[in-house]
Amino acid sequence: MTTTTSELSHFHAYLAKLIAQGRQSLLPEEALDEWREEHPLADEDDPFADDLDDVAAVQEAIADRLAGDPGQSLDEVLEEIANVHHLVNPLRKP
């Protein structure tokens, strides 16, 4: 059974449990919210888990720039990448 199929099967059982408990008046969104509270996604299952880190990194870079940090030039970045991966920087000045 795939992860999605397994998760849907567990969610279906959860809904059946809510109905058996007499909670059939819950709106679908409310039932889903409760499910998510009880079954949070693991980071590797969450397609947006890295987004907060990315946003924080961009915000930090913007703050640095506003504080006067010029950052790295494109030449410096390309040279660093070339060195790490044992490549030739096509923009390297002779």
C-alpha cells in the first residue's frame, strides 16, 4: 500500500471513529483540522518543510545587505562553486 493510500485509509478509519463517538455534526474542515493536530506531518513528508528555512535565509541576506554588507560578487560565487566541484570557472579572468 502506498503512503498516500495508507494515510487515506487511516483518515477514513479516523472519520469512522468520530462518527461512532457521535461527532457527525463536525464540518469536514473541522475533522481534517483535528486529524492534522493528532497526526502532524514528519518533515520529510511535508513538501513545504524547507520553505521556512529558505525564507529565513533570504530575510537574513536582505538584512545583511541593508546593513551595508555587499555580499559576494558573481565571480566569487562561480569561483567557489568551480573549486568545490573541481570545475573551471568559465568567467575566470586570465
